[in-house]
Amino acid sequence: MKTFFEAIGYLFTDILFIPLTFLRNLELQNWWLANLITWVFILICCGATVYWLKQLTIFKNNHEDDQDTTAHSFLS
């Protein structure tokens, strides 16, 4: 049973963390390149937010959104 848990430890520390170790070493040379994944996720989230706001505007202009504040009993 001990070898099973050691194998899991080896898998996570020596194999699956190889990309993270690379990024950790890269950060000492170039911070921007090391955080490229973060910037990509930020751009994706910004794009999704812009798309969402455009869709909300389309529904609002077509009067398809229901903004009844009495939809829940605790709001009345």
C-alpha cells in the first residue's frame, strides 16, 4: 500500500508538475512570458463579458427581458 501512495506522489510531483516547474523557472527570466496563461484567461473573460453585455442589450432593445421586481415574495 505504501508503494501505491509513493507512486501517486511521484506522478504528481515529478510528472504532472513539469509544466509548472518550467513556468516557475521561466519567471526568473521573463515575468510576462511566465504569466502568459493568466493573460490569455483574462482576455477570454473580457471577451465573454463583452459578448454577454451585447446580448443583454439586444434583449433589452427587443423588450424580451422581464424586469419584474415582484418575481420573488421577499422583494415585494
